[in-house]
Amino acid sequence: MDEERRKKVALFRFGVITPLLGVKTQGRGHRSRLLREICAKEWVIPGTDRSNLCKATILNWLSRYEKSGNSLDALMPSPRKDIGTSRKLPRETELALVNIKRENPQASLPVLLSIARSKKVILPELKISDASIYRIIKKHAASDTTSGKDRRKFEAELPNDLWQGDCMHGPMVIENGKHRKAYLFALIDDHSRLIPHAQFFLNENLASFLQCLKTALAKRGMPKKLYVDNGPYFKAHKLEYSLASLGTALLHAKPYTPEGKGKIERWFRTVRMCFLPLLPEAITLDELNRRLEDWVAEYHEKEHSSIAQAPLERYLAGIHLIRKAPADIEAHFRTRVCRRVNKDRSVSLNSHLFEAPVGLVGKKVELVFSEAEPLNVEVVFNGNSWGKLTVLDQQINSKVHRNDYEPKSKDERDAKPEKSTVSQGGELFESGGSR
């Protein structure tokens, strides 16, 4: 609030308390009657839509004025030390609101608030007025135009040089007779605007994204780089490790700066405008994904305004340069954990007991498994596979005669299985090939 507005407020407050000045000697009844009259009036209060004043507020102004020696300055609003920021909003929440506005520049305030609440940016327990949120968004929108940041459009030189990935909140679907929220995970090729894969899921988590990603890799080959935001499922160490084993670098956008993922954000906007309005009111997840697949196929064949070419046409022009995904791609996304084999050959994993080879007793081993098949566990020691573990059955073990085992020679002690072969990312497609 500038100086002129502060003076205006002070003058208004002085006008309110003027009838109460010097009435202490006339008895408490007279003062109380004046207070009731002031509270009953409707006022044009500067800086607010309210028109009524409460007794406590009026008495507070009166006390401040009298204690200051009848100084008008005492009635001025105190200047905020945290001017430009919200008193109630955490910094992270404020930046997230600004990000939503940048992603939806044409959206009205009610729509922005709805998006923010659906993404749990604004939690129910956070008490803040719509006007405060509007001021925050307006302030940052103005600063964006004068920030001086060097933002430039870019485009990858070749297909699969760079993919962008993200998640969008989708429609409600009917699953087992209940309405559930659907989430759209999608990837876009930066060079051609082709969609390697897009799919709706019931959960916004790493498992959903991995399923989308693995399908995309199998369909469209290996990207050199994958560009995603800072969501928890995108920052999982497992994802970075898996992609590195395939020769793909994982890149993260700076927090609350969606400009780098502009292409996938614009495609999501197209989905909201051109796909979602065509859906029936009641739809299952399977039907939703079937309709999406057909719609994406049509999108690939239409000319894209940014490239003056159909995405599929532009993508296929560089098909001979694209690396094919390895046949064992599922193995690259398996979970790896370290365990020590107990003296009784048992090893615990995900609340299950497994039985390891006797030669691994006391050894620290690596257990490799897929989240989809938690009982299908491979054991690895010193980079060598020792095969699959068996689920421990104590009743069967009680009937098995066990011989003491001790390696008789150094050669026997050092004996180990042949080293398993691991694909390093695939090969080039044949020139002019297609899928």
C-alpha cells in the first residue's frame, strides 16, 4: 500500500472515531450508545468490499489515536515487511500456483483454483481468499514479462534425440462400479511431435509411468535424452539407473519452469480441447484408452502447425538413425536390492522368505526382481547370476536330508556360474526400416 492510500485510510478511521473523542466524562452509557450507532452504519471502507465495522476494531483505532497523543499517523495501516508475498501461502505453494497459470494462460481464476485443488496445490486446511490468490498470480504474471530471463524456442535436430514426458489429470472413469480419477501419462518426440505412447492409468505413480515408458520404447526405439519435471515418480533413482543402462540420459526441468516441456504441455492442451470433450459421460478405463489410441493415430497423420508436416511423416524421415529397443528391455527396469544370505540359506524380501544356493551362505548378494512378479527373484553375486531363488517351504525342508557342505579346494570355492549377458541399449534399425 502506497503512502497516499495509507493517508486515505487514516482519514477514514479518524472520521469513524471522531464522535467518540472526549466522551469519557459523559458516562459509559453515552459511549456505548455511540458505539452501537457507529456499528449499525454502512460505510464505504477503503481497500475492502466490507461495509460494516465491529466494536473491537473501532475501539482499537480509538486507543491507538489517544495513546499517540492524537497523532493521525497512528491510524495509518502499518506497511508490510513481507510485501509482495502472501502471509499465509508457503513459497512452494505460491510458485506452484504461478506454474499452473503459465501452463493455462487463458484459464479464468475459478478454473485455475479448480486445477490447483485437484492437483492438491491448495489443500483444504489452507485458509486463503480467492482475492489473495489472484494478487499472487497477477504479480508474477507481470514480473514474467520483465524478468530478463533468456527463454528461447528450441527443437531437437533428429527423431529420438529428445523425448518429453509428463502426466495430466484426466476424466473420471467407471471401474468396478465406482467412479475413479484417470491420469494420462504421455511422451512426445521433440523433433517430430510424434507421440511414442500415451495411456490413461488409475494411479499417478512410478509404476504407471514405467509401463507407459516401456511401451513407448518397444514401439518407437530408444531416445538419447528423456526430459521430465521434478515429480516424485520422475526423480526415482530406479528410473535414472534403468535409463542409463539403456544409454538414455534422464534430464529434469527446473522447479516451476514449464517452458522446457512446452511441447508436451501444448499437446496436453490439445487433448483437453479436442479429445476430452468428445467423450461420453460414463466410460471405462479400457474404452478411454481405445478411444485415445484412435485419436492419437489421427493426430499423427494431420499436419502440425509448428512443423508444417505430419508428425509421423517427419518421424519416419529419420527412422534409419533410431536405435531399436533391446529384446530384454523388461530386465533393465527390474528392482535391485542387497541382502545377506543367512546361515540357514534363507533370505528375506518383501515379507517373503527365499532359499539361496548353499554356496552363497554368509555372502552379500543382489536380488533382482520385477514389481509385477515379486516372487520371481534372481540372485546375483559379484556380477554373476546364480539363477532364480525358490520360495522357502519349511515343511518340505523338514523332510530333506542335508549333508554338510564344505568346498574341498580353492578352485571349488572360487567356482561360479557363467556371467550373464546384459544388453547395452540395442542396435540401429536397418536403413529405411519401419515398424
